[in-house]
Amino acid sequence: MITRKISIIIICIITLLSGCYNYKDIDEVIFTTAILLDENEKGNIDAYQELFRAKRGFGQELGKEVKLYYKATGKTAFEALMDTSLNASEEIDDSQIKALIFSEKAAKNGLGKYTDYFVRSQKPTVRMYMFIYEGDNPKDFINISTPEEEFLGLFLHSMMIANNDLIHLQSLRLNEFRNEKNLGSKIALIPIIQKTDKESKKIEIEGAAIIKGDKMVARISKSDLMSYRLATVNGIFGHIIVERPDDHKGYVTLRIIDSKVSFSIKYDGKNIIINKNVEIASSLVSSQYDEFNYNQQLREKIQNRAEKQIAKKCSDVFYKFQKKDIDLYNITRKVETEYPHLIKKKNQDELLNMMKIGKVNVSVNILGSNNHIEKK
């Protein structure tokens, strides 16, 4: 509730400071908070918009938020959004869009024809978060109000801000997508959102869509996404579950406090050998059993088991997607920098087939409260 009020206040303050509107104008403007873009049976674009408007009135009613919903269709995203504006009673302002959502069908057919308008237009911010909606009836989804937040756009924006460093969640802004889809392997990961069930008002992140160029070519599960982020992202948080190394059955849970990742490549004349280093600081948070006898020897066994588990999963995920012609770890970008002559001689599929995992060196350290990974 507090987050929603703060977000609404920020929208009004930003608009005031921009010099474009006075108080009277704000009362007559509708702000777009989220857009869901879909492709219909005729190949046209359906645009579903969630909008915020300050309520008119007197006393306590003045300035309270009102949630609106509009739908329009056009041959382009621009035409659909302009059609919405022409049929609205007040001016629609797109400068405060928090979530840009695409249906799975739109993502598989190509995002270029949707994102081009938002990139070229000076009004919407290119820092809006992107999502792929997996499910039926976009109209019902864009109109959803979660228990925590009435406005879907503000809810998704807050979720990404709060959980950006978590191991199982991949966030992506529009400006980041513009860069990633043009560099190296041209791979970008966009989080997949869905309702927990048909009747629920709760939303969950279910892995991510793998976008190659402009099209969704595969999806990555939460489990594989965790391994991907461990192998590619610095400073993530979350937890690792490993089997207990003592005589008892069960699991040990380690909380990730910090992480550092580095990697190198070497061309041996035939293959591109990839060596990765993953350094993880963690703390023991659960053993499932009260009689768990924790000592230095057991600590080292847990660390060793966690290291082997992470190394195997990071390697397995790379090869899993290599078989699907996807350079998930974007090794191609490193090849462009260190072996540019290979880029000129080989196409991307040939380069991908040359890539082999050499070593994945993982160091898991279970720390006390006063220990940390030294930052570089």
C-alpha cells in the first residue's frame, strides 16, 4: 500500500518538475502504467493498456487514484496506441510506463515490430521492464489487481526492483534488450509471468524466455536459470540446496551472501575452450535435522559437495542449450574481442559447435558473520 502511494506521488512530482503540465493539467491527464501487446488472428496488433487517473472531486476524494483499462487494435503498435488516445476523454501520457508485456505468440513471431515505436519515441522511457505473458485472455491479465498492489505495472516494477539480485529471477529493461539482442550471440532473457491459476489474482515469475535476435526460440526453467545466473552474474543472492554429506538423509540449505564470476577462453586451433571461475560466499541456514552435528570437517564436506553440484549444473546448462543452437552464456561476445579473425571465418553456428567447457572452478565458502568476499 505504501509502495503504491509512493509510486503515485512520484508520477505526479516528475510530471510537475518536467514543466509540461500545471496542476490543472495533471487532473486532466491519464498515465499509462502497463501495456500488453498481442498479435491477433489477422496479424494485427492488439494493445491492452492499464492506466492511472487522479480522481476528481473535493475533500478526501480529490487526487485518489482510479484504475482504467483500454484496448485498441492497429497494424502497428503506434497505430493501436494512437487509436486509444483518440477515443479517450483525456490526454494519455505514456512517459510513466512501468511494464512492457508481450504475449508468448508475439514473442515467438518477433518483438521488433513492437519495440521499435518505444525505442524511437521520445515519450516512453526505455528503462521500462519487459515481460512475456504466458497464458490466455490478455484482457483479464492486464486488468488484474494483486492483493499487494492495485496497479499491475507498479506491482511488476516494484517486484523487479526488490528482487533484481535474486538467483532465480532474471530482469530486463528495454534499453538493455536493445543492446543484448545486437551483441555476441544476440541472446536476451526476458522473465515469463503468469497467473498462479485461472481464478487467482496472484502473479508468479516462471523462468524466462530466451530471445535470439527478436524472436523467442526457447524457454529456460527456474532451475536452469539459477545455474545460468550463478555462472554469469556477479553479486547475486539466494540459496543453494545440497544433500547432507553425513549419514542422515536430507538436505542442507546454504544462503548465498555474495558471488563473483569470471571466465576465460582459449582457442587451441580446433576448439574454443571455456574456463569459468565461480566464487560464492554463503552461510548455513538449515539442515532439516536438530541433531545435525556441525563441525569443521562436516563444513568442508558440505562446501565440496556444493562446489561439485554447481560446477556440474553450470556445465550441463551450457551443453543443454548448445544442442538447441543457443549460446546461452554469450561466449561469442568474448570471441569477438579476443579472436576477431574467427568471427570473420566462421558463422555463429560453427563457432557454437567449437565451444567446449574446459573447467568450471567453483569455490563455496561457508562464512561466519564477520567474513566476506573481498570486492574488486
